[in-house]
Amino acid sequence: MLAENAYIKLVPSSAKQTVTLDELKDFFHYYKEITSKTGTQVNWNFSESAFPYEMKETDEGKGQWFYLSASDRDLYYAIILGIGTEAADTESGDSAIQSYIQVTLPEGATAGDKGKANEFCKFLAKKLKGELHLFNGRIMYFYPRK
């Protein structure tokens, strides 16, 4: 599988206008926590199946991105998460800086990684009330629209 990208764009009506890498890490830890609680409720060790990734950082990605390494290498590989900004047109026709979260499936990622990344993207987009640009090019809106 070639590398693919999805984006959660923080639009003017999003819950936040910017997100830091530390906040993104907190969202990851929170997501791991809530998915493991589901397993506790059904009396099954669901945490390793729900989101089987560990957070890893490299020196080159410091402050910009980190990756999630799969603990089960047979079914999953990795997901890369990063933050950035881009110029976006506003309703008044002006240009403004817009923050986004980029979710990348690197070369070698599996269909399982894509499914888990889609779930995590939807979770982030709902939490931040953002605009989710999925891997397949479709857009999901999680912010209040006029």
C-alpha cells in the first residue's frame, strides 16, 4: 500500500483553532483509555484489539509528528500523526491560517491500520468539531454548519 493521508482541519467554528503535539498525544492516551474501558465492561481484554498501538517519537519528528507502532505486527504496522498549518480562504474571501492534524498511513500499512486510523480520525474530528478529509477523499463535517 502506498502512503495515504487524512486531515482533520480546524475551521473557524471548530472547538479549537489550534492543537499542539502534546494535546494530540493526550487525545491518543484518552482514546486508549476509553477503548480499554469498553473491554472491562464486557469482561474481555479489548484494549490490545481496540487500538493496538504504542506511541513512539524520533529526533527528526520532534515537535511536529510522532508515530504509533503496532504491537501486533501480523495485522497492523503503523500510523503517523502530525500537526501543521495552511492558508485557507474565509467566507469573506480573505486568506487565513488554518491548523490541521495530518494522519498518514506509511508504505507497508495494512487494511487494519486504515480501519483503526479512520476510527481515530472520526474520534478526533468529533472532539475538536473539525472537518475530516478521509483517506478516500470524502469529507465529513463535525462542526456546526449554517
